[in-house]
Amino acid sequence: MVALSGPDAMRICVTGHRGYVGAILLPLLQRRGHWVLGIDTGLFAECAVPGPSPSPQPDRSLCRDIRDVGAADLEDIDAVVHLAGLSNDPLGDLDPALTAGINGDAAAALAAAARRAGVGRFVFASTCSVYGAAGDDVVNEATPPRPVTPYAAAKLAAETAILQLAADAFTPILLRFATAYGYSPMLRFDLVANNMTAHAIASGRVLLKSTGTQWRPLIHVADMADALVAALDAPRQAVHAQTVNVGSDDDNVRIADLAELVAAAIPGAGVERMTGAEPDRRSYRVSFARVAQILPDFRPCWTIAKGVADLHGRIVGLGLPTCDFEGARFNRLPHLLRQRAAGRVTGDLRPASTARPT
């Protein structure tokens, strides 16, 4: 049995602890006295920002694909936070069948393994993109989802399967997050606000890559981590088998308006529309009224303007070469394709060689 550091401490498994959100969540959990098992393949380990300080490490780690995690790996664990998977639509479009297997089937199998292992709570990081093509209407948790991408469809399939596992001793909670942005030690520039910020730094222009008419809710990565902690801490009766949108009503924006917000936060920047930009079918304007009821201890702390200004300052401070802004280092799909071309990743997106658990 794992020794804990306080009466409220838990043994928590975080899948994808070396990812964009996991890098923020892990130290937050450890500062709160929790013992953390991290499960991650390490495929994106090279995406860490440069710096002398080593990233926080879990108390125990497994270098393992989530498709290979079983109940035995989760013995003595109190709660699972499931972040691992293909992280956005471009990755999901690479191979829809693999996306269904990793983001859908494997997530459901992980939840089933957690239940068999006696895990009490399973927090699933889902996405508001399950609402798909909602147009200008405001959608909420009662709105029928209309996913339009393999990524969103797989997340929705996982949600359905995980909810069916709810039992007296097993509490799943599904958090449908708005689109992430903001600084993380595992930085990403394939997120819309982050990408616009990087372009503005590189060229003085915020590049609008679509018509800009579509709606998108945003949430800062630090607020995502706070919401995950709130879902772990909340009373069982408040979160049992619940689905909740996580974000802020104030940060529902059209993409064109987001471009203006980014430009306003960066001195001297303007907005440039890409020639021949095509409409994006994904458009969803989301109500976040329910999260205050389900997770009353959670309140978003970041605004888009504040988050972009912070990201701008951090990127400039890192002195990153502009080639990194669109290159493989901080963009997940080109990074994965480069890994596969180098033989480090197999055709089914598993590490070609997997280290032994530590």
C-alpha cells in the first residue's frame, strides 16, 4: 500500500502526465499532498520547452500505451484522471480507425479496468467539440451532440461507454473542456490561440486561417488543471455519472474576434486573413452555467487577453527560433509524423521500443 502524506491525500493515476495539460496538473496534485502514478508513452517528451529545471516527476511512472493498461496497473489507486490520447482534430484525422481505438475504445477499456481494480473515481477529459456543427445556437449538456470529426466522435463514444460503468463503488465524471490555450512546459502551437500568438511574434501579424465566423469557447490550461482537481475533490453525490461543460461563458468567441483579441494583446500586431481560407464546419457556442453547480469550488481565473499576454511574454522570454512555431517541435501532428518516419513510432502509433516500468 502506498504511504500518503495527509488525511485527504489520494493515490491518483494521471494518464498523459507528460502532455500539455498533464505537465500543469501533476505538480498541482503533488503540492496538494497526493501521490501520483503517471502513465505515458513519452512520445512527446521532446516537446518540452528549453530550460535548466527538470519537469516534475510522478511518484511512480509507467511508460505504457493506454491500450495496454490493465487492472493490475491500477492496484491501490483511488482515482484516475484520463488525459492521454490523440489530442486534437488534425491528429484524429490521420487515421480515423486508430482514433476510434485510442480515444474511444481504449478510454472505455481503461475505465473498465479501473472499476475492476477498485478505483473509486474516474475523471475523463472530454471536449466541447462533441457539439460539432451547432452554428450560432448556445448549446448545453442537454443538447444532442453532433460531432463532425473522428476526434470528437471518438470522445463521444468513450463518454457513452464510461457512463455505462457507473456503479455504487465507481464514479465517473465527464468534463467537456473548451478549447485549450496558454503556456505549459509541454508547449503546443497547434491550438488556435497559441498558434495566433506565435504568428504574431514571428511576423507581427495574427494569421486567420479560416473565414473566422465559427464560434469556439476557450479555456486556459491552468484553469483546466484546476477543474480536474475540483472534480477529484467534489463530493461523490455531486459528480457521480455527471457530464459537465468546463469553460467560461465570457470566453465564447468567434475565431475572427479571437484574432482581434490576440492582436490587441501583442504590441504592434495586426490581423491578416489567409488567402482562400475555407469555412470550418466546427462551430459551437457553449453554456457553462452548469459547472458552477456541479463544481462550485471551480472558478476560471484566466481571460483570453490575460492568457495571451502571459503566453506572449513567456515565448519571447524563451527565445525560441521562429521555425519552432510551425515546426514539429511544438505541433503534435508533424512531431508524430517525424517520429514515425524515423522509426520511433509504429504504424499503429505505439512507441517502437517501450521502456520497462519504473
